[in-house]
Amino acid sequence: MMRSPHAFAVAVRKPSGEIVIAERPWRSLGHRFAFLRWPFFRGSVVLVESLVNGIQALNFSVNQAVPEAEGKPADQTPEEISPWALASTLVLAIGLALALFVALPHYLTARSLGLSAQSFAFHLVDGLIKVVFLVLYILGISLLKDIRRVFMYHGAEHKVIFAFEAGEPLTLEYVTNHSTLHPRCGTAFLLFVVVVSILLFAALFPWLPRFSQNFWLNNLAQIGVKLPLLFPVAGISYEFIKLAGKRPDHPVLRLAAAPGLLLQRLTTREPTPDQIEVAIRAVEAALYLERNRDGHERPVD
């Protein structure tokens, strides 16, 4: 899956070995509402749009990977997901993520250690629990064969992006030489989110009153306060990761990006040549649409 400012493309290798591509123009919410492109606003928009794109890409991938049934060829454009199906999938995914990485760490910190949310120690421990959960989650899903292949394709995407950013030809010879670890990866973004949330919550919560004398109601209210704060947390984290990607040689930014690159050793694998080929085709499709937005048809190969 590749996305440029105005194009979205997904390349999938079918069981027959053929590579099929879904491509279409992309218009971000930021292009429709100018304020959503402002720094510290755009991070939340990018996060939500990435979730939508990911679900659409997985839907197309599954359709192509399943053997053709009833003699009907699979479409080469993504099957449209109904708004209700997309919304319910997003709600379920976000709900599970909030339960595992927000509510449960908060509960364990408050219940097991008896720390007050007004203290910095509370948010530090809360953040460390989130990191442990994240690493265990990644390690757990990496045991699945299909997920390991996803991580290999993840590495292929990074290699191709590195080659493109270096101005090199998008060929196997050049792409193979690059690293699978990229500073602007979403994996690094997750760690920035944890660090920023520790600092922001630790600065804000000492100013908040105790919402209730009841343990459960008080902590439920505190979790409720955290949820809307995830939007500025995502916005700040996005700006950090964007800056780290632009200034990879800056010593402070390189140090800040190091944990994210380390975590990528779990979420990326060295890809095979045929996987790199799929990633190259996805980038080429997105670039073609990006450079030819006047409606002309692609010439026949």
C-alpha cells in the first residue's frame, strides 16, 4: 500500500503470480478543510485516514488472494466497502486499541501500585506498561505465518521509499541495498505517542480535581479525560516524527528516533525479491497518478 498527497495505490500478487494494482486519486480531509493541514492538527487526520486506507487495502488484498470462484475474475479495483461496514470495523478496532493500550494500563497502575494520577510516577509507569503491551502484542502476532509475510512486505515498502527519496531508479538492484528501518514509520509514531502522552498527562493531571471518592468512578472519569487528549498527543507526535524524518542526521532527533527504529526490527523483515517487486509496482502506480492528475488514461504497456 502506498499513498502520495493525491493518489492511493495497492499492489497484490495473486496466487497465480500475477501482480494486480488498485489505484485511485486520493483527496485528504486536509485538502477539503484547510485548518486540518495545520501543524498539530494534521497528525490526527493522518492517523484516521491511514486506518481507513489500511482497511480498504486489506479488503482488496483478501479479494485477490482468495482463488477465483465460480469462474468470475477478480476485479482490479477495490471492492467498495459499505459506509456502515467501514464505520463498524473502525469503531471495533479503535475500541479494542483504547481498551488494551489506554484503559487497562491505567487500571493496572492505579489498582496494583496505588499511585495517584496527579503524580509523574503514575504516568511514567502507565507509559511503560503501554510499551510492554505493545511489544508483547507485536511479538505475539509475529508468530503467525501470514503476519510474518506482512512484516516482510513492510520492509519492502521501506526499502522502496528510501530508494525513491534518494532519487535512485526503482529497480531491484538499487532498492535491495536500502534498510528496512525508516524513521517516519508508523511503528516509530506509536512510541512517540507513548512518550508525548506521559509528558502531557503528567503536566495536566496535577491540575485536575478528584472526580469522585469512588475508586472506579474516579478512574473512569480520568480515562475519559485521556481519550480526547489523544488527539493533541497524536498531533504533537506526528510533528516530531515528521521532523525526525527531515533531519535524520541531527543528533537529538536521531537519539529520539532510535527507540522507534529499534521497535521496527520487530515489525519489519528482510523481503524477498518478488515482494520488493510488488512494493515497486505500488509506488510506481501512486507516482503515476500523482504526476498525471489531468484525467489522461495510462498508456498500454
